[in-house]
Amino acid sequence: MRTLEIHGSTGVSTILVGERLQNLKRYIPAGKAVIITDKNVLHLYQKDFPSYEVIKIESNEKIKNLDTVRYIYGKLVELEADRSTFIIGIGGGIVCDIAGFVASTYLRGVRFGFVSSTLLSQVDASVGGKNGVNFEGYKNMIGVFNQPEFVICDLNLLNTLPEKEILCGMAEIVKHAAIGDPDLFAYLEEHYQEALAPDIGVIEKLVYDSVVIKSAIVNRDEKEKGERRKLNFGHTFGHAIEKTTGVPHGEAVSAGMVMASALSVKRGHLQAKDAERIKKLLQKLKLPTRLQADRKTVLDALQKDKKRKGDSIYFVLLNKIGNPFVDQISIKELEDVIYDLCY
């Protein structure tokens, strides 16, 4: 097991890469605790849960909303959860986002931690202190910054994931490598087949190195005033595509990174050969580099992005692999890229 720490305004969050779900209880303070999980995780792993009350939710993006939050509040009231109650989210990014938001707002905030069960949540969603829900289809429009006390990344839980879920996590790993570690990018180019197998040793390195990159950025800029915006590489286009097409997050981000790389080349920042490396690596990882989408609908979603400022959006570009920067780009310029790379 390897550990990392994120030092946030709400406290220290310890990331435990390689810890096991079976050891969860040792990280929970004495007293009452409530588990929030989804029906799939409950079916597969309930035998390994400690003996706390469980609130079960569905496991799809459609339930990541205020209706689900209201349902969980009601269950917590029924269970007589008070300010000393500890909340544990066990699941993927949807469960962790919802559980973190509920814990941060119930009774003005109670302590919480996560057991992350998907590759996507281990390398991204459960790490960093962003907790929130969607609103009328728009991603993470309502939320808070609040650090979980711990995040257990149990690599053994990845064994029951379908390939599509592994691929979604791979997209975020490519993103971390592209913005933070050219050596990790080269490692992925060399070991992509083992990553897809998945080989547990390779996966442990990819998860740990990704969390190193993300935790370092979050430690410098917890609340996304500047540096943390770099973590949005591929996400501005990606979220717009995800909302309008319904494709999985990782697939949308993959196509979004290709679009952001193309824009970086077009603006004279990134060499075309580096953009091609990014595209080829995503293809090797069985991720899409172009998606069918209605251009007008994608543009409309882009205009409602929470990173928008007036007629422009804070957008992540690359100078080279491992060297990102944030610029404000006009909606009009982004519209041109959408028309080039959506079909």
C-alpha cells in the first residue's frame, strides 16, 4: 500500500492506494456510521462491508441529482444520524460525488470518507475534494469543495469492472500524463496492453502516479482559482459532448482531449507530432478520438459551462506533453473547432 496526502482548507485527506475494502473499519472513528453505495457494489461486495446501516442508490448518471440527495437526507433522518455520524461512500464517481455532497451539507456537514471502486473514481472523481450533483442535465452545477478524510483505492475491486469502465479510467490517466508527466505518458505508450489486461502491477503504478499529479495540483490550488483548472484538459469539450450524446465520461473526455490538442496546434502552441501521439495513444487504449454529435447542441452546452466568463471560457491548452496552460478562448473560436471535429 502507498499513501498520499491532500492538505485542504477543510482538513487532510489521505489517499490509500492498494488498501483493501476489508480493512475499512480501521479508518472509521468509533460511533455511528452510515454507508452510501449503489446496488451493483452492494450485490458484489456487501460481504466485505463492516456492519453499519446501508443506504442503497442506483448506479447511473441520471440519479446524480437533488432528488437522490433529498432521498438520502430522508434516510439519514430516519436513521437518526446526528453530527457525530460518519458517512462512507463505497462505489464509483457517482456514489462518491453524491455521498460527499450529502455529508458536506447534512446538518451543515459531517465527517466522511470513500472506498473507490472504479478506475475512473480512483484516479479522479473521488480524489481532490470536489463533491456535487448535476442540475437539469448540466454536469456538477451544484456542489462544494470539501475533503474526505480518506480515500481507499482498492485495486482488487477493479476485477469485476466491465472493460468500458476500465477504458473510462484510462482516459483520465492519459489526461494526467498529458498535463503533468511526460514519462508517465511514455510508460503508457509502452505498456498500454498490460494496462488493458489489466495487469495489477501496471494499474497500481498508473493509479498512484495519477494521484501524485492530481494531489500536487490540488495542494497548490484546492478551489480552482488557477492551477487546478489544468485538470480540465479535455473536459470543456468533453462535458458538452457527454451531456448532448450520453456517451460515458471517459469516451467524451478522450474526444475532448483530441479537440483540445488540435486547438493547441492550430494556435501554434503544440507540435502536430505531439497531438498525433495523444491521438494514437487514445486509439491504442480503445478510446474514441472523434464522436458523432449535433454541433449546435454541443455549442449550446459549451455556452453553459461553469468555466465560462462572458464571451469566453477558461480553456486548457498544451505547449507540449506535460506542459499545459490555461487561456481564455472565445466561444466563436471554440465553435470552429467543434465544426471541424464533431460530425
